[in-house]
Amino acid sequence: MDKKEQDVRDLIRQEGRRGRRPIDLGAQRERREKLTALRKLLEIGTEADFVKAVRAFGLREGSPEFLASLEIWRGYRS
């Protein structure tokens, strides 16, 4: 999907919500991009490579998010 199509879809979604609480399209887009990147990280073969990639992604080793990601990866790989 190209940028123009995504912008049109976002605009339609925004207009459809008129009169209700506004949605933060930027935050939704950022969350979608992060989830896509994390899905790709799940395909990494070794735990050491996964840990390196997650650190590069911006999660600090030992943080709750890091530990949750590692637990999800271990469950996915087993």
C-alpha cells in the first residue's frame, strides 16, 4: 500500500469518527510500524541474535518490555 492510499484510508477513518473522541493517527501508525518490526524480529534464529536486535530496536536489557519480548520469542521458537 502506498503512502497516498494510506493517507486516504486514515482520512476516511478520521471522518467516520466525526463527533466522537478523536483518534491519534500518528500514534496508531507508530504502533503499527513497531509491531511490524517486532514480528520480523521473531523470525531471528538464535537467542543471542534476537537479544542484539532487540537492543538495537531500543529496548534496554532487563527492562520489562525487553523481558516480555524475550519470553514471547522463546515461546514462539519452541
